[in-house]
Amino acid sequence: MTDGAGREYEVQRAGEYAHEEMAMRARIKGMRAWLAAIGVILAVAVMVPPGGTTASRYVFAQAVQFSVLAIVVPALVVLGAPWRQVAALLGKRGNDLADRAAIRRSHRPSRARPLLILVTFIAVALAWRLPVAVNSLVRYPALTAAEAVTLIGTGCMLWLELVDSPPFLPRITRPQRAAFAAVPMWSLWASAYIMGFSGTDWFSALAHSAGHGLGTLADQEIAAGLLWAIPGLCFVPVVYFSAITWLRDSANLDDDLRGVHDGQRVPGLPQPPRGWRLPPPEPRRPA
């Protein structure tokens, strides 16, 4: 096999890889317009009857309400990137404000602010999972509005550090994004584990009478499973995608430059993740 055939095959595979990546980005861009709207609909659905009333009767429904407000809605809103549409309601001044905010955010990178956002989100989320907080939500439904504002607000701030939301970009590196997605997930998992396997009535306001429908402990165990599943479905893809893109983009620059000098690599084309190797090209058959 000649070096020329190998280089030609590498160029072809890299071009296919770039085309697939561009197609995926185009599909995501086309979906953005709907994601924020779906997030708003879900937020309303878990707060008004019948979703809101069910959450005041069952632990598993309350867990769904919490997960939607804390994780699902912020993720959909940030991925939907409705900032320019919202700013357009203020006219040209609103668009200029959004652009200035994005420029200021990108020109003032800070390690302390993303970390503060992470800690704040975890603190707020765990605070609303405390028995005293859940019991208060059941007894005083008006507090659900405060829960929604704090969870969605801090959740959106966290997700802005995890994914692109034009015109805003994350201020942390991809390995840090993976960590910032994993830590809140583990925190909620730990809280759910303690509740699900406590063996006692965790929320007195949601206790059920024995022999009448779903038992309290079974209700808590179902809620624990949901508090594992929903954060996992939302955060695990961020961890995986951040790790894979970091491995791909952080290939050894010196090796790339040496490859260009030796005529073995073509600059400007994406490479597979670090540690992955393209399969060898099949030998050409004589015509």
C-alpha cells in the first residue's frame, strides 16, 4: 500500500466525519426553536392541576415535579437558546443588550463564578428535597412558585456552563463541563438513595394510610428510582459528549504538526478522538 493511497483514504474518511458532524449540528439547530417552548409547557404541566395536585399527594409525583423544574426545564430552555427572541421583544435595544452580555461573558472568563453557580445549584436543589421543604410545599402550595423560580433560575445558570446556547458559550473547559454535570447528578442520587432506603416515612405530609392504595415506603422507593433516572438521562449525555469531544479535540498538537510536515495529515479536517484509529484502507484492485 502506498503512502498516497493512505493519505487519500484518510482525507475521504475525515470528510465523511465532518459531513456527519455538520448534519448533526443542523438537526440540533432546527430543533432549538421547539425546545424552549417544550420546557415552558412542562413547567406549567407539573405546577397546575392535575400535575400539581398529584404532587401534593404522592412522593413519586413530587419527585417528578422537582426533577422537571430543576433539571429538565432548564436544560430545554438553555438548549433552545431563546435569548435573541426574548431580547427582540425590546426591539433593537434588546438585541444590543444580548450581544453585549455575550461579549462581556466571553471576555471575562472566571473560574470562581462557574464554581459558585455549581455550588449554588446543588445547595438550592438539595434544600428543596429536605423533608421540611417538601412538607411545606404540600401544606402551602403557593410555595411551589418560589421553588420553580429558584430551581429554574439556578438550573439555567448551571446549564449555560454545560452547553452552547447562542449567543452564550460555556466558560469552562470540556473536562470541567463533564465534572459540573456529574457532581449535581451524584448529589441528587445520594439524596434519593437516602430517602428510598431509609425505611421510614420521609415526608409526613405525604404519608399514606396503611391498606389504602400505594404504600408510603413503596411510594418513596418509586420516587428514588425516578430521582436516579431523570438526572441520569439529562446529565449523562453531557458527561459523555464533553469527554468525547475533549478526547477528539485535544489530540497531541505536536504530532499533528509533524504529520503535516511529513505529508501524513491534512490540516483543517477533524480527527477521530484520541486513542481511536482509522481502519487501514483496503488495497486498490487493479482496473
